[in-house]
Amino acid sequence: MIMAKPKPIEEIINEIKGFDKILVAGCNGCVAVCEAGGLKEVEILASALRMYFGNQHKNMQIDEVSLTRQCDKEYLAEIKDRIGSYDAVVSIACGAGVQFMTEMYNTKRIYPGVNTCFIGVTEEKGVWTERCQACGECILARTGGICPIARCSKRILNGPCGGSSNGKCEIDKDVPCGWQLIYERLKELGELKRFEEPVSPKDWATSRDGGPRKLVKEDSQI
Amino acid sequence: MRLNYPVGIRIVKLPCTGRVAVIHLLKALEKGADGVFVAGCMEGDCRYQAGNLRAKKRVAYVRQLLQSIGMEPERVAMYNLSSGEGPRFAEISREMAEKVRQFGPNPVKGKGVRKEKAA
């Protein structure tokens, strides 16, 4: 899922301090799982903002809403009758949610309340790590189910590099070397022969190098 | 034991401090409490193993948040004591009340920031 972390509250305060009526909008999708933008986080952020502006003697209204998802129009439409009364919205959905809300309510100012980080997994409660960079052409079948694009700091396709030491990456002793993980996995699978065939350069056109991406599934279209 | 502790203290009973969420502490302050303390069991003595340790982290988080919004972080505190320590509870209550008194009333109390249910 998509991971995010809350922006420093000072940054949010700075964006909205000139307004009188604010809606804090959460998303109960991915960002709720990583405890950055769900219902609970909406309550916490809105409460903290109300206390801050109360402390500043500013007469301000700060309301709360948490939508099922902010990346689907039908859920964004749930606030269409009331969004008009707000000066601005602080959306604590991922960047996609913030932008989709902006597109749908283009006369409103929509400010992001989180920093969207990566596509990842829950390692344990409160710990999330990156697993996918959405490169658009999955090579996991050739790398034992461990992604060199997401797990190798250099995204190299024929690793490991000289920066791998004792199974760790040179960027940080706590970061496992992605290629060491791939090596161990392929060894376990008895597929070390794969290392004898160099992997050809990747076509990055399916990744960000090809510009903003679009998916169309014709049989799903109405 | 007929112990005395400050009359302004309102006790919210929970089965374990592990149930204390960040929003509970914030709501208490937002609704006008001058300070909030969480009275958990002694560390290592939690019936549910780590409830008091979780509460401790949440209290630390709220203190950090209060600092960010310009309020005294010490308005929120965590204490550990056993259920048999009535005199200690009274002592902590007096200590907390005295600390909060030095800060003055909660600056948010009675201020005009409003909230309406949006959806």
C-alpha cells in the first residue's frame, strides 16, 4: 500500500493561518493503515489545530471528515454539498488523493497534510518498509521475488555492487543489500544459475521516464 | 484512608492505560482541562504485559505535539504506581495540580475555535 507520514504541524499551520473555516479530510485507505491519514489522525490533527488557533485568539472553525478513499470520485462526492462553505481543505490522503480532490473541487484550496513516501508493507506495528517503485515492468520472477529496483539503493539490475558488505548496503548499516537478499533467495531456490546470465538494460519508459502514466482496461469501462 | 487530593481532578477509569489513545489526551485539553495525567501500573507489572508502556509512548507523542503548537508539554504526564498506593496517588495529584497551577489556566479554555460535524 501507499505509505505516508504526517507533515510537521507547523507547516500545516503556516498554510492555513489566513483562513477562517477549514475542513480536515482523511482517507480510510492506505494512509489509515500506516497511521498517517485515517479517521484517528484526522481527529488528532484537527484537535491540535483547534487548540493552536484557540491559543492564538483566532476565531476559526476546523471540521473533520474521513472518506472511504480520496482516489475515487464517488467517495469525494460525499462532501460536495458542504465543501463550498470551507475556505480550504487540509487533505491527509496520499498525493493522489490530494490532487484528485483538487481536480474535483477546483475552486477550493486543498493543502496536503502528509508527505507521501512509498509503496510498501507493514513489517510490524509501527514499522513500514518499501517494496515497490511501480516501475511498470515487473521483474520479480527473475529475482526470486525480491525487487532490485525497490530494494537496491542503486536500482542496479546486475548486483551486488562493491558497496555491499556483510549483507548490508553502504548507504546505511541497517539497510539490507537488496542483491544479497536476491542471492540468498536464489540459492535457496537452487537458481543461482541466473547470475550467469546478465540482465539486459531495463526499458524505463514504463516507469517515470515515460512521463505520467495511464492505465485503461477497456472491458471495465462503461 | 480518607486521603485528600485536589477537588478539581476528574478521574476517568479505564481497565488498562493501554486503552489511552492520543485523541483522549488531546480532547481533555481541548475541552478545557488544565492538565492530564495518566496513572498506569508500575512498568513490568502490566496485567496485559505492555499497556502502560504503550500509554507512555502516547503521552510522549502528545507532549511533543503540544510543544509544536505552543503549549506547555508538561500539561500532560505519565505516572506509574500500583493500585495499592493510595497515598502516592494523592501525592501525584497534588504534584500535578501544583505544576499545572504554575502554568496558569489552559489557554484554549473557552476560546472561539469551533467544530461542526462535516460528514
